[in-house]
Amino acid sequence: MLHALLVATALVGPETGFTALFDGTSLKGWQGDTVGYQVVDSTIAVVPSATGGTNPGFLFTQQPWDNFELRFEFKLTPGANNGLALRWPGKGDPAYEGMEVQILDNEHPSYANLKPWQYHGSIYGVAAARRGCLKPTGKWNDETVICDGRRITVILNGHVLVDVDLDEVTRAGTIDGRPHPGLAHPSGYIGFCGHGSAVSFRNIRIRPLAPVRDDAG
């Protein structure tokens, strides 16, 4: 199947066709909370102290995206919590009005009793991720997220955490039992969802994809 070939290519790692979303020196191409998110040492860093004690908001792309392969690196601090918004319309909670892929320090004691769909790499409330693939807190991790029509794949440090068809995984309802109207959106903004934790991002790059049909041979 073509989707399987796409995932295999993502695991191998060729960079042909990718465009940088972050130039390493400015937030050009991004909008939203440019106070809570700042350029620090050639990274996009969440700086909670810059917001006066309130949670940093959302930093998101200036253009919407539909089908794409996104690659980036991230570094967590102890207990860090963030999220990657996908196909978000620009208003409302990305976890419901779009999709939110969890970015989380899984091993921190404060997260010992979360639901399976709340851990790192999970599509919040929709699909639980494989665990055990994060590098130790403070180390850089490599993540790839593929949005290919109704298929969403999350790959962390060379390990597939999630690979689901949105229609199939929600056929009997979402696993959190809540409406997720954003799952129907074919396109939207990509962004980072602040939750009051210091997290750094770098090497953010993307390549557009045409929708790939699994039955195309």
C-alpha cells in the first residue's frame, strides 16, 4: 500500500522536498502568542515567565495545511506538557476543533494516572500512542507527523507511536466519549499548544503531500 511506503520512507529519513517552517532566528511565518513563545538559542522556546504567570497560548503557522509530512525536534523539561495542533481552524480548543498530538514528559510522577490517550504522541481523546520511546528528559527527540487524508501517523525517534485511520478509530465513537468536530476538517493550521511548561523546538520542516489512497495499488 502507498501509505505503508510513505511511513517506511519517513522512518528511513530522506529530506527531499522539505521546506523549513522555522528559520532559526525569528518567528517569521508564525502567528499567535509571540510573547510566550520566543526564539532562544536558535530554537522556538516556550517561556512561561514571559506571560506573567499565565499559560502561554498557541503559536501557529500563517498558512493552513491539509496533507503533509512534518518533522521537528523537541526537548522537554521535567513535567513538561505541550501539544501539536493539526488542521486547527484558528479558534477553539485544538484538541476538539482540530486535532492535538500530545507532547508530554510521560515518566514524570505527576502523569502516572493519565488516560492512555493523554500520553506523548497520542491524538488527544482519539487514539492512544505506544509508550517507551521518549529519550531521557532534557535530550532532543525527533518526531515525524504525517497527515495523509484520513490517515494520521506519529513517529518518535524511529518508532511508530500512532498509525490510524480517523474514520475507523472513531467508528464506535471517540475513546474519550466527547465530540471532536475537528476530525472532519480536511485542512487547518499547524501549531504548538502551550500548557505552562518550558519546551524547546528546532529543525521544524514540512513537505506537502497529495492525498494517498491505500487502494491505489
